[in-house]
Amino acid sequence: MATIDWSAFLKGRFKDATGIDSKVRFPAGRDIKIEGDIDNVRIWLSREAVTANMQGDSAAFEAWALVLKSWCGVKNVAIDWESPPPP
């Protein structure tokens, strides 16, 4: 499966729809990874992101899944994560 630069793709789709050259982007870093193609995307979360405040970029996986489906036209989004340690 070839992966897409999703932030660049989103910026392009946003500019095409609005005419605005925005700094909109997906989060990047060790806590979240977005990989895949237009048919299937996998959002992977680290154990830290799984237990983080969901208002933070890395933990807001539902919002990123909606953005992928609505703005980027992705067909399927799968969520995967590292299990956090037991409480």
C-alpha cells in the first residue's frame, strides 16, 4: 500500500474548495501516524496518545478520521493503538 502525504493532500483539497492557502495539517510526531491510500487509511496512536486529553491533536483520532473521510475522500479508516499500561 502506497502512503500519501496526508497534510499536503489536505492543504490542496482545502485550497481547491475555499481558495484559501491555509496552514491546516494533520498532527505529526511519535504519538500518531496516519498511513495509507485513498481507499484505506490507518491511524495509529501511541499508548501516550490513547490516555491523553482528547482535545489535543494526537489524541483527537475521531476528528482526524472525519477529516480524512470528508475533506480527503478516504473510503475506510482503521484505528490502531498501543495498549496503555494497566491502571
